[in-house]
Amino acid sequence: MPLIFNLINLPFIGGVDLQGGILAIFFLCLLCVVGFEFVNGFHDTANAVATVIYTKALKPQYAVPWSGTFNFLGVLAGGVAVAMAILKLVPLNDLMALPVQVGAVMVLSVLLASIVWNLGTWYLGIPCSSSHTLIGAMIGAGLAFTYYYHGGGVNWGEAGKIGMSLIMSPIFGFGAAVLLMLFLKNVVKAHSLFHIPQGENDRPPILIRCLLILTCTLVSFFHGSNDGQKGVGLLMLILIAFLPAKFALDRSVANDKILTSLTSAQPIVQRAIAANPQSADTLTAINTSLLQAEANIGDKDGADNAKVFTYRKRVQALTKALGGLAAPTSKIQISAADRATLKGTSGSLNKLTDYAPIWAIATISLSLGIGTMIGWKRIVTTIGEKIGKEHLNYAQGATAEIVAASTIGLSSWFGLPVSTTHVLSSGIAGAMVASKGGGNLNTGTIRKIAMAWVLTLPASILISILLFALFHLFI
């Protein structure tokens, strides 16, 4: 093995012996994921503060730390649904079965491709989606993985679902902003809402100011709960790629609790076999898998990678199978109470594989929060001054923020990654159009943003593939 991956043995990390070269790459990857989330903070979160700054609701020195704080809280409270959606884009089970160097190559190519593109668009002051960048980088790494290792590549089903979410959210944001702005303009008709602030001391009335601050707070919080979770997914990819036996399954879940869930499902499946002879083979296979999961519960906490992989796959298969039996659309004849029990078992098993340690969530929260407070001005200037031909008025700022907060919050609830940048930029464009028609948009800025949106996915895919090929030369 080349020297870079075959240096002196260093102490155990989490019970797993990492060689010196691998250990160095491991820490490099950790540094890169923190860097990605830091860049995400000043790149994407700037969208949340643009409206309150340019409507004079809050001064930058107050708005930016305020937004950073609520981004931090959003990651902490946001769960892991979006993180797991990101993690499922890559062939994780195939990756765990290969040498750790392969995981290092994939992780580094994803992280560095994302950081390079994000920094480039930030430097040019172009609001660009970190979500698109990250997903493109993961697709590129997955394609390269398929080429080199002939294994499972990109999870195209998950990629399609995420892609549809990313495409539809800005369209929804634009349309919803147009409708809300027209409502304010033609129904509410409050002249103070449409005032354009002039000078440093021209502040919104107290109620409008509270509304603008509230919407900024919500966008910041939901940005943390959505975009921040993407960083959590990346961090889990690193941990599972380098330390699979320790992080492939959540060891904090007590074995007794798992056994209780498994044993509660077993008699239901056995009754279902008798009541549904047409599906006996499928149900018998599920019952056998339940028995094997009970018998091999000790593999969950072992140090044997192969056994951990096998147990993880069995848990994932059971989660899907039991969830299917519990679904209202299932054709298997079982009682409502049994369906509820199977749904609970499926949820309990899902927590074994879809999880993130609290320290990992806190790390990403802190990185995103600090990043929000640094380097925000380039993107804020574009959002606040250059999308439209005139300065934002109060109604336009509030409209864009309300639509963005609602869209991102709902997406996080359903575990769908969306782009804060796309949604908010589209919301501002929609509010501008509703105010004075399409002529109110700055076509030059819109063209630059649209070009960045179009190029982000193919560019990040290509950069990731090239980096994968480059790093692969050293393993």
C-alpha cells in the first residue's frame, strides 16, 4: 500500500485502529465538513438577514448574530430526516465493505468539490444553492465509485425525490410570493407596508418591524433545520466510512429495547402467514429475518465490520418490510392494532440506522452559526439591492421571508432537502414582479443567478468526479 496510507500505527480512535495516514485523512475530512458548513453559513444564511437589513428592521451587527443563533438552534432541534436523505444518496453499504481508503476518497471528493464551488460563487456575490452543490458533488462521487468499483452507485430514486424538491421549491416560492404580494397590495392596502426606507434612520413602524424580525428568525431557524442537517449527513458519512463498526448502527439504543420490538412483531407476522396464504413465502422470509435479528443482536455492538454490515442490512430490510406491512395500502390482512404495533417496530428499528450523535449535531450547529456571522455581506448586497431595480420595501421583504420560512419548514418536516437561496431569491423576484411587473427585475442579476443555478449541478458533478479520480491515484 502506498506510503500515504501506510504510516505508523497510532492509538485507537473509538475502539478502531486507524493507521497514521488514514488518521490524518480522517481529521482532514472532519476539517472539511466543518469548513463546508462554515461556508454554508455565510453563503446561504446571508439570505435570511438580507431583508431585515435592507428594510432597516435590524442593523447588520444585530441581525447577523441573531440569525446565527437561530441557525444553531435549528440544527439542534431539526432531527435527522434531511441528514439521512443526503446520506442515502451514496452507496453506503457497498462503501463499508471496501477498504477505508475508498471511503476517504469519496468523502474528500464530495467535500472539496462543494467547498470550491461555494467559495467561487460567494466571491462573485452570486446567490447559489449549497444544496445543489452538495447533491451534485455526491452524485459525481457516486458515478466515479461505480466506474472504479462496479458496485452500487447513486441512489437514483432518492436523487430523483431530492431533485424534484429542489426544482419545485423555487417555483412554489415565486408563485406564492406573487399571490401574497397581490393580496397585500389589493386587499390589505396598508400604505406603510409599501414604504421604501430612505436613509440610515428611516425605520419600519413597530408592528412591521416585529413582523420582519419574526420572519428572519423563522427563515434562520428553518435554514438550520434543513441546510444544517445536510452537514450532519456529511459528518455521518465520514464517521461511517472511517469507523463503520462504531457508527454504522446506533450503539446507544439498548439491546433489550430492540429485542422487545422484534419479539412484539414476531407473533403478528406468524398470524399473518396463516391468514394470508397467498403471501406465505414473503411473510415467512420476514419471520426468519426477525428470528435472525434476535439471535444475532450481539453483532450490533461488535468490532467485526462484516457482522456489523450484515446486521445493518438486516435491520434496514426489516424496517422497510415491516413498514410496508403496516402501511394502510398493504394488501396483507392484519388488524388495525397489529398494524400499529408493526409501525412502532419499524420506527424503532429505523432509529438504529438513521441517527446522529448529539456531539455531531452540535459541531455542525456551531460551524453554521459562526459561519453566518462572517462573510455575509457579498450575498446580502445581491439579494437586497440587485435582484430588483429598486430598494426592497417592507411588504416585499416580509413576503419573501414568509414564503421562504413556510417552504423550508414544511420541507424539513417531510425530510426533503431544499435550497434556502433558491426559495428566498425566487420569493423576492415574485414580490418584485407582483409590485410592478417583470420590468421591476434587474435582468442582468437574474441572468447571473439563473446561470449559476443551471451550472451548479453539472459543475459540482464534474469537479467531484475529477477529484475522485485524482485522489484514487494515491490508494
